[in-house]
Amino acid sequence: MGLFKRVECNEEAEQPSMSAAELEQMVYATYQEKLDLAKQLDGAKARIESLEETLQEKTTKLRAAARQSESERKSTASKIEPLEQSKKQLQTNLKQEKARAATLEVRIEEWENASRGRMAAYRRELVEEMQRQAVCASGGWSKARVLGFLGGFLPETEEVTSYDGSFVAECDSEPEPRRSAKKA
């Protein structure tokens, strides 16, 4: 006894129900199908190779771009450092200039305040002197005499001009006669 039992051949066993032409047709169709699948396989392999080449090219380009990007980043970083130092220096200079400007503004304000006080005192003295001299002067006052009187209180470098813009050289020492409304 063996492991396998033998099947006894009966002549009554099934006979193929296909004819030789049908079997040949079936084998031919299977062979054609195999050829089509082989062509599809070859096309798929070619496409895979093409995609792998494209992938390899793109990978190479990306690596080159990454190297270039890294070198550009380093170059930019090396350019940024001096610019940042320059920026810090300019900010320091700006702060110093603002401090100087503030100091100058304070000095100007102090001088203006001191000048205002002196000018107010000078004006007060001028008006008081003008009042004293005006009280002592007698007679009618013409435009020329008023301008001459005021001109006497100006420093020698300033000129007195009349209302029409002409220079008033001398003052009236005597009052102008009054004009009466009646004509004789």
C-alpha cells in the first residue's frame, strides 16, 4: 500500500467534450492573452523605468536646488550680519542725536525765557522813558514828529520810516499849527 491510492482507469471515464479545433482555439486565445499581458508588462516596466528616471532627475534637481538654497542662505546670512551691525550703530547714533536735539531744545527754551524777561524789562523801560519825554514835550504831534520821537528810542542802526515808506531825517521841533475848520 502506498500513500496514494491508484485510480483505476475505466474506459467509461469522461471523455473530453471538446474537439481538437476547439482546444486549439482555446490554446491560441490563451497564448494571445499571454502575449497581450507580456506587452502590457513590458509597457508597465518601460513606464516604471521612465518614472524612475524622471524621479531621479527631479531628485537631482531638488538636491541641487537645496545646495544652492543653502549657499544662498549662507550668503544672505553673511550679508545680514554687517547690515545688522550698521543698523545698531545707526540706532545708537539716532539716540545720541535725539539726546543732543533735546538738549538744544532745552537750551533754546532757556534762552527764549531769559530773552523774554529781558525784552519785557527793556520794553517797560522804553515805554516809561517815552512817557517821561512825552510829558515834557509840548504842542501838537505830527506823523513825522511821532515817528522821529519813536525813532529816538531805536538803536542807531535802525531807520525810522514814515507810513509812506520814506525815510524821516529829522524831527519837528515845533508843533505844527492847528488847522481850523473855518477858512477866512
